[in-house]
Amino acid sequence: MPNKRELPSVFKGLRLPVVGSPLFIVSNPELVIAQCCAGIVGSFPALNAREKDGDPIALEAWLKQITEALDAWNQANPDKPAAPYAVNQIVHRSNTRLERDLEICARWNVPIWITSLGAREEVNDAAHSCGGIALHDIINNTFAKKAISKGADGLIAVAAGAGGHAGPQSPFALVQEIREWFDGPLLLSGSIATGGAVLAAQAMGADLAYIGSPFIATNEANAMPAYKQMIADSGAEDIVLSSLFTGISGNYLKPSIAAAGMDPDALESADAKSMSFAEGSSKPKAWSQVWGAGQGIGAVKSVGPARALVDKLDREYREARSALCS
Ligand SMILES: Cc1cc2nc3c(=O)[nH]c(=O)nc-3n(C[C@H](O)[C@H](O)[C@H](O)COP(=O)(O)O)c2cc1C
């Protein structure tokens, strides 16, 4: 493994090496602000900010709300500054808003850009044009090499067991292969739900953990109370991997599939061509009725404030580190 480069300055000063990952429909400004003020990077998919025809652009309003809230926090808490935030761009041909959203994010100087489903130079250029860094999510070493060759600054390795569109590979295999040639920022995603698992990700060679599903079970998340409670009540055996709902393999909560009238143990597969992020598409139903979650949710026992979850992760991380060192 090459010696790791120093992390970009945007990650300096985090309370915990964690990014609260972008969650379709679920991530909103309240959750992002709570994550950043608790000391971890908060993020949201740009597509979550949707306006009705003729209404002001919701993405502008969200970026204003987040920027102002973090500024106010920093003025009131100069000794505990907020972590930076990230915006996720879905780089897929069905995302007809991409160009508009890139321009808006560059104008708001978004510090961290997360790209999914397509590695494109112009998206990385847009991030760099305002001093931001671009992280691309990948599920194997081939896509990782392609992302870096297109100008991404860092990688998010999405391993088996992740919520949403998961990869098929073990995190050990994925991180080890990437670290053979890449010494830049590397985040690990998939079933990380305790502070000990955050430390394990670092021991493997990742710089930061990328955590999604546990944040669905927070007060701030934009999810139905039954969805939040199902996360708190479920474990790894309640998760099923299926391509039926979006055309790409993803992990979903079995009880939500049963509630939608299907047998979670007898799902057909679907073609990747059926995926669409266009407005008005029927596909968001995959997330609003059939609920996504990763295999790590056994660690989530209750619904509470996002800050309490970060406090718990931080406590567990420090305990795991001192237990290993003693
Ligand atoms: C409900 C749900 C929605 C998601 N939506 C997105 C998304 O819009 N964009 C994205 O890049 N990743 C998305 N993901 C993937 C997460 O950002 C992250 O990779 C994953 O949640 C990490 O695994 P974990 O849930 O086990 O922590 C989603 C995951 C879930 C569970």
C-alpha cells in the first residue's frame, strides 16, 4: 500500500471521521444541519430539493438555509465549528436537471461534491471551479480507476451490505485493491453503524466512514415514522438485495416489501435500462413505498436526534480505540 497522502483540508477538524451519506428523499436541510453541527459531514442529493412548476428553485433555498445555519452555528460556537456539507449529483442520462444543479452548486461554493452513477470530467471541473473537491462512488476497482482518470479527487467504496444501491464486494477486498494504487481520500460505505466499525474502516485503509441507514432513524430525517421504527426494529436478516425496484441491485427492508403486497423472498430481477431519475418518474416509489436500508441497522435500537447518534458513534469510536491500544 502506498503511504497515504494528507487528507484535503476540508476534512480537517471533523469531530469524527464520518460522512452522513446522501439519502434519496430522506436527506433534507434539517438533517444536514444537525449532522454538520454535531461535527460530521452532512450531505443530501440535489434531486431531493424539488419545486413545483413555477415555484422558486428549491435547491437555491436549501443551500441558503444550510449556509446561513452553519454560519450562525460557527459564530455562536467558535470552539466547535460545524463540519462542511456535501451535495450529491446523480450523473445519469435521465437526470435532466444536472447542468442547472451544477451551476447553482458552483455559485454557492459547495465544499464537497459527491457524484454517483457516472464519472464525468465536467462535473469534477464544476466542483473545482469553486474550490470544492469531488468524491465519486464506485463498487469495484475498475470503476475506481475510471473515476480518478476523469478527475475525481477521492473515492467512496460502496461495499456489500450498503443501503440503497450496494456493491457486491466485501469491504476488505475493495479497500485493499484500491489502496494498492490510490493514496488519496478514500471513504468506505456499507453497514457501518457503530464507532467500532468506523475505526475498523480506518484500520482497513479507508480515511472516513460513509454512513447512511442509521440516520434514517433520526428525528430530523424526512421519512415516515413507520420507516424510522422499522429501521430500529430490524436487523441484517430483514434486508433483501433486489434489482426489481430500480433496475440496479439495492438493499431493502423485507417488511416494507411485504406491506407493498409482494413476497420479499421471491422477487424477480429488473433491467438496468429501466432506471430513471426524471421528474414525474414512477421510480421514486421504490424509495417512498419500498424502503431502502443496509445490513448494519441491527445496531440501531431507537429513533432519536441526529446529534445523539453522532455522540454515540463518537463515544464508541473512542472506547474501541482505547480498548485496542490497551
Ligand atoms: C434510502 C436510501 C437512499 C439512498 N439514496 C442515495 C442517493 O440518492 N445517492 C447516493 O449517492 N446514495 C444513496 N444511497 C446510498 C448511501 O448514500 C450510502 O452509500 C449507504 O446508505 C451506505 O450504507 P449504509 O446504509 O449501510 O450505511 C441511499 C441509501 C439509502 C438507504
